[in-house]
Amino acid sequence: MFLFLSKKILEVSFTLVGITFICFLLLRLVPGDPVLLMIGERNMDPVAYAEAKQKLGLDKPVLVQFGKYIEQVASGDLGTSVTSKTSVWTEFKERFPATVELSFVALLFATLFAIPFGVLAALKKNTFFDYFLMGSSLTGYSMPIFWWGLVLILLFSVKLGWTPVSGRIAVEYDIPLKTGFYLLDSLQRDVREAEGLKPFWSAVSHLILPSIVLGTIPLAVMARMTRSSFLEVLGEDYIRTARAKGLSEYRVVLIHSFRNALIPIVTTLALCFGSIITGAILTETIFSWPGIGRWIVTSITSRDYPTIQGGVLIISVIIIITNTLVDLLYIYLNPRIKNALLK
Amino acid sequence: MKDFFSELLKDIKKNKGAFAGLLLILIFILLAIFAPLLSVYAPDQVIEGALRLPPNSHFQNYYFIFGTDDIGRDLFTRLLYGSRISLLVGLSVVVLAASLGTSLGLISGYFGGWTDRIISRAMDFIMALPSVLFAIVIVAVLGPGLMNAIVAVSIVALPNFVRLIRAQVLAEKNKQYVQAAQLYGASHLRILFKEILPNCMAPLIVQGSLGFSDGILNCAALGFLGLGAQAPTPEWGTMLSDARSFLESSPWMVNLPGLCILTVVLSFNLLGDGLRDALDPRLKNRS
């Protein structure tokens, strides 16, 4: 177990250094002078230019520069945005809760629908119902979500007027941010005393469409996974034994099958995290959601390279760490692997 | 090989979904090839005054079955030519990623050791980043444009092929036919491409079909973000993005390209699923 963990940690650190190197190279590979890119100015006088170059360490050899970059990143300095002149870390911190809130609700939506759909499809295997559910799931999986978002806006916001088009909360509510999660912040005591539950419902209504859009692909993936995982478990000997004992179908499905079918489902759920970030980039662009996805896209269009560099680094670190935790969770959930490692 | 494909075709015919997917793909291919014959307009031809006409409209002597866009171009024509771009994008991504990925996977699995470790770690880096984010990073370096988007999306698709082939090679390389070839004095190149590769075809075909849909979808997403094909190229994702501001007044400008993307991607996924069912011996025996 110890050997496995140390191997895992070594592997992760290797990947982290690699990603840092890619991000470091990013600014140097972009066409144009890195000094001007980092300062964000077009025409500098030569003296200021030389000063800036020295200050940024760009006059040193590349490996020394990389060493310095690692040192800088390790001390929490991810660079300064060219457009807003604030630190990339501060910008990230402001936007991250928005993405987390959206992703959480989206995954919740996906799980709540995917598991029942998958179980039902498995139980009614090869019926019209199964074909319908799996057909819809494949359609969901093939959906260009940037179009799906626009279709939902057209239907529910423009035609029916049920949901707001963009943003996180109606502009009339100016709630003090403590956690950065509007669903929680709108429930603070002073907000509730002043406005009642209206800000909370406003935040909920703003979340509905973006989370459906962001949750669509994970929903499709998980429904398919749940179905195949259930089909596999339902074919096992112990399920036949359970049925032979005369247990009710309800007991067979919920007690005997569910736990065992859950392992691959949990892993799929966790692995959806990476695709959630991809989805967030598109979803946040459609709904003007002020999260990290939109932040990256706007920094690309405004050629704000320090922000892209820092932003990509933070996002990849988060994903690498999450994926490692998922691997460990998988081992914890699957006693066969756990026992093999403990030996 | 001929038997393999006729057998495969028989399996696909039995699977309704896969068959529908294959038919739709064939239709799109025909539309793409015969685009100039099917439309009287050019994709960037502007008909003055014919701004944002809804589908099935007449204007002077012109007829627009799918309507026109915001500067008066025939939408049907643009979608037709768009199918050329999307299919070519899918094909380029699959060819690039599959050829490079297959070679890397063969080398990595066959030689093992340091070569394997370096290639596998490099693939881990690519897999560590979410696909669109990684593609965005590459496009940020190379600059926006269709070609760069294709390169970016192919790099993102690379690990799927490398891992698949590597795993396959590991399973094959200790089999007797490989040892026989080695004893016979065959070169590494010959063993890799003539002996081992033909036995990796089944998963490669499945991955190729799924890679097609991923490639089309990712390139369209980059187009939508303004990082892929640039206007006036009639690329579906770019067309959709350009039409966003007319969502309320002229929804067909958004919905038709969206439907096209969905249909093509869905067709390749249906086919890919069917191929997997037909080619995966485990699934085949079960049914």
C-alpha cells in the first residue's frame, strides 16, 4: 500500500511538473515578444524594455527561467493580468465559486436523472422504453452543448419567459458575498431579513438552464454506464440466488444489485469532472456566467497571456488532484483491488 | 480482410442504430461531394436585400429553402458546403491522430522500457487537461484558424489511440505468431506493421468512428468560441456563433447549423457503438 501510494505521489508530481512546464512554455511559444506580452504594451522605450526584461528574468537561460517560474508559482505568484492589472490568483478566486456552484448543481441534476434512467433501462432491457432512453442518452452525448444552450434559452427564456437569460442573480439584489456561492449567500440572516427568500429563488432560477446544459453530457454518460453496470450485476450468480430465495424484485434491485453496480457509476461521476470543465467553458460563454470558463475564453480573445498561463495551470492542478483522489476512492470502494494492494 | 469487412457489414445491417448512422453518414458524404450541383448559389454569394429571410421564402427571382443569413447568403448552400468542412475536419483529425497515435502506440508497447515510459507520460500530460481547454491552449499558441484547430483537436485525440494500440500490442507481442516472425528474422518494422497491426484493426476502427464525432464536435466548439474556422468560412460552429445575436429574431440561423452538427455527430456515434458491439468479442458472445 505504501509502495503504491509513493508511486502514485511520484507520478502525480511528475505530471504536475510537466503541466507547469507546458504552461511556462506557453508564453514563450506564442508569436510575439514575451516581454511585451507580459507587460501588455505595444511600444516601450528601450530603457524601460531592458528593465522589464531583466525584472521578468527573460535575459537568463531557459532552464533558469523555468526554475524561477516554479519558485514563483510555489510562492503563490501566478502572474498579473495584462488587462485588469490584478493578480491572476485574485481573479481566479473571485470566479471559482461560480463555476463550482454551477458544476455541483449540474452534476446533481445529472445524477438524479441518470441513475433511475439507467436502472429502468436495464430492468426493461430490449423494450421500447430501453431503446427510447438509450437513444435519448446517445443524442444527449452527441449534443453540441453550445447549441443546446441556445435552444433552451430560446424556448424557456425568450418564448415562455420562465427563466432568466444570463448572469447569476437578478441585478436588483446586491447581496454581501461570504462564500461566493449565491445559493448559500442569499440565505444569510441579514439578506433573509431584508429581502426574504426572493434572492435565493432568483439565484435558483438563474441556475436552472446552465445546469441542465452543463449536466446533459454527464447525464448521458452516466445513464449508459448505469445501464451496462446494472446489466452486468443482474447477470451475476448471487442475484440469481437472491431471486431463487424468493426475494422481492425491489429487494433484489435496491439492496443486492445497487451497491455493486455503484462502483463504476461513482468512478464515471468523478471522471465527469474533467468534461465538466470543458462544458463549463462553453456553458459559461453562452449564459454569461462569471466563472473560470468564461474567464479563460475572454483572456484568449483579449490576448491576456499571463492570465491564460496562470488560469490553465490552476485548472489543471485541480483536475490532476481530483483525478488522483478518484483513483484512491476507487480503490477504497473496490475491496478486490484494496486487498490486492494490502498484500 | 475482405471477409472481415463483409462480415462487419452484415453485423451493422442487423443493428438498426448503426445502420441508420451509416446511412446518414453516406447521405452527408454525398451532399458534401455534390454540393456545387445541389445549389445554384456560391457559399459566400451575397444576394442584396435578401436579409434574414425565413426558410421557404421567395425573394425577387430567388428561392431560399432554408432562408438566408444576416448578410443575405443562402443558408442551404452554406450548410451544404459546411458538411464538406465538417467531414474533412473529422477525417483529418482521425487520420492525423490515428496514424501518429498508432505508430506511437506500437513503438511504446513493442519496445517497452524508457521509450514506453516517455511516450506514456507525454500522453498522461495531454489526458490531464480537459480536451477543449487543451485545444484552447494550443490554439492560443498557434493562433485561431481551421487548420490550427484541426491540429489542436488531433493532439487532444492522440492519447486515445496511443493507449488503445499500446494495450493491444502488449497483449499480442508474446503470442506465437510474433515469436515465429522474430525467429524468422523479420525486422521490427515488419513485425510491427505487418504482423501486429492487422490484429489491432478491430478496436482501431471503433476508435476511428468515435474519433470522427469527437473531432467534429470539438472543432465546432472551437469555431463557436471564435478560435476555429474564421468567417466567412461556412463552418457550422462558426456559423452558429455568428448567428447568436439573431437568436430571437431569426432562430433558424442558429438552429439549422446546430441540427447539422448534432446529426453528423450522432450518426458517427451510432455507427461507432454498433461497430463496438460487432467487433468486441465479449459483447458479441453475450448477445
